[in-house]
Amino acid sequence: MSNVEAAPQELVCDGGSARAELVTPREVPLGGPRAMTVRRTLPRRARSLIGAWCFIDHYGPDPVPSTGGMAVPGHPHTGLQTVSWLFEGEIEHRDTTGAHALVRPGELNLMTAGSGIAHSEYSTPDTRTLHGVQLWLALPVAHRETAPGFRHHVPPQFAHGDATLRVLLGSLAGRTSPVETFSPLLGAEVVLPADGRLSVPVTPSFEHGVLVDTGSADVCGTAAAPGELVYLPPGASDIDIRATGGAGTRVLLLGGEPLGEQIVMWWNFIGSSHDEIAAFREQWQRERSSGGSAAGRFGAFPDAWDSTLPAPELPNARLTPRE
């Protein structure tokens, strides 16, 4: 998914730790006259990273006939991986590695941008309701120029106490995902019945975030409503999640070792400096004006594309690191 804000913030993210906190989302329209709206909890000026997780968009249930659903033309990425996870609906993905895939509920699509990739995402014509998340992972600087790629995986569902789990990335409750990442990570879906509870061991060196999708939850003593994120700093050896409000609850449990690196993130790019981001933007504008090619940073555009997104204007002031 693209960050379609007209004036995206330039952020310097240092992966520093903080106290536990409740993060409320801000609404961001994806664009168009009937704009589908997403709820964004990362990045925020107060918190930019949870491990390598650097972007969390939560959307739906969205009535596609009313909003037009997801319609994101070809757009670029560098220095990150995208994680697409649906609860309802279907999205068609195309990218400049030649990958053409459908994103369906319970199926993980992970795209590695690395040195540069472009992709498009459209809800399919038969989709009536769209509901899911789009997540980004920052690549460590040692892997930021890795070759672009695409991976599809269907994580098995299994029971653990009251909960039903799917492990997208990393390890949890004795299960490990085979999908490669470039830093120590955790990503899992947790479904609890009414008044159900999950208490599960986690890696103490990780920081974690619990995003509530449906229902409400108590996460280690912090109450959270749908769309809210509970951030937990490193040090926890167990995480306790309890469904509240008399109904079932579904959450995403995300985690990872603090990145320990400073990154610059603007629009759809991650790099190491303002100048590098500006160069990515210039390359994308040049390549989209020529229709893309295999020799370019972002690769050959699929024949099915009839449009691509222009990059926003860079801010007038150069980026300066924040304390």
C-alpha cells in the first residue's frame, strides 16, 4: 500500500525504547471522491518503530460498493518489506518482479522492496467488504539494498489455550513461520472467544505492539478498543491478552528487537539520509515518465498498468534529526 498523504512527514526514527502506552489511530483517506479511509497507528512522531515494524494501516470493514474499495496504482518502495493480511475481501497485487497474486483472508503476502520495487493493489470486482491491515518492516542498513522479491505463505491455524493463533512471522507458542525476515521479528493473529484469555511467553528483548481489530481487549492491564494499539517496551517474558466487553476479540501481536539504527522514512521510501530519499524520489519520477524499464531501480512496469502515482513534493527544509 502507498502512503498517499499529499505532504507526508519526513521522520527520523531511532528505535529507542519508551514506557508502555496506548496509541490511538489517526484517519488517512486513500484518495478519490469516495475515499476509503485507513486508521494509522504507526508511524507517529511520538513512536515510529516497534522492532522493525514501521507502518501500520488498519482498514474496514469497508463497504466497497460505497467507497470504491482499494485502488492504489503503481507506486515505488525502497528499504522495506510490506506485509499484507486480510480478514475479509480480496486484493489483486502486481509488482515489477513479475509477481501477480491475490491477497486473501488468512494468507500472508510479503513483498521485499530492498533496492527498489513498484507495485499496485486493487480490490477485486467481486469484493463487497474489505477488512485488513497493511504493515511495513524497515530493513536494517546491511540489507537495505537486497534484491526485491515476493513471498506467499498460508500460516496454519492452531489452538493454544482459549486462543486460535496463526503465526505470520517469527515464532510463538512453539510454532515458527518459514518466511524470511531480515531482523528478529514476531507477527501473529490471535482470536479469542468472549471472555477468553491468552497468556503466552515472548522474547524479553523484543518490544511489542498489540493492535485490536475487533472486540475490545485488556493487554497486560491496558484497555484497548478496536483500532487502538498497545505498545509494550522490552523486558516482558509473557504477554497477557484478555477479551473484554462480553464479545470475542481479534488482535495482531507484533514484536521485534529494537532496530538500533536511525532510518529516514518519507512517503514510500526508507533510506539513510535526506539526500538518499531525494534521489529515490527523482529516480521514481524519471522512471514513471518513461514507463519503467528492467534497467531502472524500480523495474519494468507490468503491461496491465495504465497509471502510476506521482511522488509528492519534498518539504522545503532539509531533514534534521530529532532527539
